[in-house]
Amino acid sequence: MDLKQKAKNLLRQFKGDDYALGVGILDDVGRHAKEYGDSALLISNNTYLKPVVDKVKESLKKYGVALAGNRIVRDAAPNAPREDVYRLEGYILNFKPDCIIVIGGGSAIDAAKAANVLASVGHYSADIEDYFGTGLVTKALQHSDKQLLPLMAIETSASSGAHLTKYSNVTDPVSGQKKLIVDEAVIPTKSVFDYSVTETMPLNLTIDGAFDGIAHTLEVFYGIDEENFELCKEIAETAIELIVKYAPKVIDNLEDTEAREALGLATDLGGYAIMVGGTNGGHLTSFSLVDVTSHGRACGIMNLYYTVFFAPAIEKKLRVIGNVFKKYGYIEEDLTKLSGKDLGIAVAKGMKNFAKDIDFPTKLSDLDGFDDKHITRALEAAKNPQLDMKLKNMPVPLNASLIDEYMGPILEAAKTGDFSNIKNLE
């Protein structure tokens, strides 16, 4: 079966009618919004996303859905700073829309999710800090007998899968630390992704997004249990091969619609993956690098090194992933003859070769502004109980007492690019 058709079948299996995906589908947004009422709070960036916003506005007008407040509300800055979440909450409370429509990438969608929480159950707690963790939004909803507003997420960036998932990442700009809401309640009511809109994405954002998609499928597959192994194997193989095959084509032509669709499908599969299992090491460390790089870039670098650390525990999974990179010429070794850390290094080198082929950084010292304070921050963050789910999702689980001894060398290796510095937990 064609790779893209395989991806579409998986996504249909995942979301059914709750997800509209394809090329040229923005005209239907108004029809979907009308199901929730007569007014919508429209959140977006009305500069570089103006062509998308204009199409959505036309569709809303066609179906008789008014803009709440008669305006477009500015979306969140990168990494969804908490002050933007509170700002958006204020618009929701003041304009009282029947639904929320957010147009943008992961940060815009994550901020809208969190703002919806505060606006709906702020009387339970008005502090976003109290919702970081797993299931705390649902707890607040049950306690207050409230519901979140319907939220329609119109994705414009092939990357995070935020339009499909139960996650909302929010950043404290003062500490430079990102934290996470994990709750089924924040899954968008309706999701829309017209893959053709990504043709205006700059190259760096495109490639960072592709590596975010790899990170989601890779990390979940590394940590998945036997019960969900076959499903995650199919998701990971399909998504990663789509990215490895088509990312170089986007570099040659940013307006290659076929390649753009392929990357959109791949990163959407990343969204599917993180609803089946959880991300772990790469994501955990990325939360401490928000001031020096994008989320996808941080995950893309760190997963090279976590691959080596996890290797003795995930040999079967490494051969699956390694065979994708070998198929496209990035690995020369016979993976069937390798095991343990040697197998991990071979696969990580293949991933590194792919990264270099598309001019993507492969170590933390490649990032402007990175220094040892980021390693210290990452080690401290890993001990924070609010991020404990990432440690538990690891195929080699760590607890706070093991962080310095084992995660420290991973971060040092990621700084220098030297896999030999990594210490495996036998």
C-alpha cells in the first residue's frame, strides 16, 4: 500500500469524523462551527497567516457564524508563554463565544487549550500551575460540574500534532521552563488540517516540525508495552519513513504539495502515537531548552543520545527504526549482527547522518546560547514531580535518585556529540 494512503487509513482509524484533513478543505470550517452556535472567538496571527484567516472568515460568514468581539484575537508567542494563556482567558470571559476557533501551530493551539480551561473552571483554581500534570482538568470539571467550550483547532504547521491530542504545553518565561497539562478533556472538539497551507512555512520551521513528528512516534514506540507494540510499530514505521523520504524534497522545493502532504500526514501520526503512549526522554529535556531552540529541534537532537541510553532494553524496536534509515542509505551496518549499546550507536549514527543530510544540528553545542546552565536546569526539571510521567514512560525508567548518575552523562554526550560518554543502566 502507498505510504500516504496507509497514513490516511491510520488517521481515519484514530479520529474518524472528528478530524477533517486533506488539501483545499478550509471552506467547510463555518459549517463545522455552526454546530456549536452563532458566535466564535477566532484566535490567530493575522499577518503571515492572513490568507488562511481570510478563508476561515469567509466560511464563517457564509454559515452565519459571527466573530465574538467583532475581532481576531492575537494568538500566543512561541512555546505558549503563560501570560498569553491568561490574556486569551480574558477574551473568552469577556466575549462569551459559543465556541473557540484557533488557527496556528502547536503553541497557538496549546495556549488556546489552556485558556479554555481557565475560562471554564477558573473558579476552581485561577492559577494555571494547578492544572499541570495528568487528569487535573477532568478533576476540576467533575468538582465544578462545568464543561469546556467547544474548541476547533485549525492546524497550520506540520509538527506537534497539538490539534489531535490531550496535551497542552505552557512555558514560564522567567524560569525558562515548560510544563505540561495532560488530560483527555483538552482534546479539541474538532480538528482541521489543510496541508496545502504549510507551503508558506519557512524551511527551518518545516524541518523542526518534521523532527517533532519523528520524536513523537520514536519516543512512544521506544516505551510502548507489548499490548500496543504492533499498532505503534505501524505508526512509527509509516511516519518516520514519510519524513525520511520527503523532507529532502521539501528542501529542494518548499511548495512541493506532495511532500507537504506527506510531512503533514507523518506529524499527524505523531499525534496519534502520543495518544496511544507517552513521550519520554527527548521531550523531558526539551522543556529546559526553550530559550535556545525550538521544541522539535531540541527533541531531534536529544533522541540521538537517548537512543543509545535505551538501547539494551529496546533492541527489537531499534531494528525496526534502524531498517527505515538503512533503506534510505543512512546506515551501512548489518543491524542483525549488533546488540546492546553497539546497536544503539549504529541506529543513532544513522539518524545523525539523516540530520546532517538536511542540515539539522546534531549536538547541543550547535545551538546559539546553549551552555552548562541548561544541563543543570534539565537535571533539576527531571526531578520535578509535575514531569514525572516522562520518567515513567522511559523504556529504562529513572527516578529522582538516578537522574544525576545516568541523565547527566546523556546530557554531556549531547553537548559534545560523543556517544561513548553515555552510561547504560544494566
